[in-house]
Amino acid sequence: MTFNSKFSRSYNNPKNTVLKDGTIIKQEGIEAGIPHCYLDEEEIYILIKDFEILSMKYIEDIIPTRSNKYFVLAKKEI
């Protein structure tokens, strides 16, 4: 799973519309008008509490635009 981080530049962009609970609507670019959810590490643990997290990586891409994401590999027993 991939989760947007609240440390991303787009989350903190004052041009975007903030809804609630870490959700924004971008106002510019090809994703204008599309809601995006942003989480911090603690919120990810809460969201996927029923899964066993096998690995979690935090990546900060700088080029072409600053974008911070969590990459999570998890499994759930059936």
C-alpha cells in the first residue's frame, strides 16, 4: 500500500482546499478537483491495525516535485 505523508509539499500548499482528517482537494495541475488523503505514521498504524506490517518505508522524492510517501507491505490472515 502507498500512503501520502502529511509532510508532503502538496498537503501543506495553501492553494489546496482542506476538508478534514487529512483530506485535501488539489486546486492545480492534472489532479485538480480530486480528493487526496494524507496520513502520518501513527494514523497508518491505526488504519491498518488488522494487518501484520511486514515492512514500512518512508520516501521523500525531491525531483520533479517534493512528495513524501509511506510504502507499506502488510498481510492479513484469512
